[in-house]
Amino acid sequence: MPRHNPYRILVSAVLSTRTQDPVTASAARRLFAHAPDAGRLARLRPTQISQLIYPVGFYRTKSRMLNRLGRAICTENGGRVPDTIEELLTLPGVGRKVANIVLSQAFGRPAIAVDTHVQRISNRLGLVCTTRPIETERGLARILPTAYQAEWNRLIVALGQTICRPTKPRCPVCPVPHLCEQRGVA
């Protein structure tokens, strides 16, 4: 049984790629006012979607992708968002990060969404020594208890946005310095 609305989580996750959270949130609100379900999303023209989601990153490309996504959910999945990684990855605009966000946030499954924050900080902490997101996902899946996997992305993104930044990390105010190897920190 879904914990949260899988459609809204999926669309929001697609919108969020290469876009800051406040921009994503306002674009998602505008879009959901016109497309509260996949059927209505499929009926919107890409130009309408573009106007609703601007200024998210790559909004023109995402508008076409979201239209195709709505159609795929309706025609190939009976109007429901799939609940397996294999099925999610067949949808337009859905890669591993988005699929894992949907699995963890909508369906409460242990899944690790790897974005730039998770990639950087997991390496900095010394939990993994990887260069590719899929390697990081697999490495973390081996060492993180399943109870923590669904929340890892949310927690690490918050840490990465406020303290463990790409340049000039704020190590003196870090809540977990005793757990960190500070790999790559000057």
C-alpha cells in the first residue's frame, strides 16, 4: 500500500532533477493544479506543461517527457505508478535516482537514491570509495541497514545543502565529525 501519492512523488522527482527545491515545489504545485493525475497530465500539451513548470531546469525537455510519462502510466500501467525498479525504469524520464525516490518515498521500500550530495558525502564519510552513482548505490546497499536506506537521500541532501557543501564544507559545525574520514576535504 502506498505511503504517499506515487504519482505526485514521481512527477516531483522528475521536476527536481537539476533544479533547486523551492523552484521544484512551486512548479509542482502549479502543475498538480492542472494535472492532479496521470490522465490529465497526458491530456496537457507540452507547451502548456512548459508554462506551468517554468523555470525548472530543462523545462522544455521535461514538459515533453512529462506528457509522455502521463501517457505511459495510463496506457502501459493501467493508470498506476509501478512499484518495482524494473517497471519504473521503463517510464520516460525515469532513471535510477528517480525510481529509487519513488520506491522509498511512495512505497516505503528500502531504496537508495543517489544524487550529487549522496555521491559526494558518502565518499567523504568513507562509507564508499566510488565514482559512479550505481557503484555508490550498491556500496551503500551493502552497508546500510535496510531500515535506514529509504531515508538516506533525504538526510544526506539536507546535510549537503547546509553543512557538507561541495566546496568549503563547514566541518566545525558538522553533527557527525567523529564518523567522517573527510576524504577530499582540504
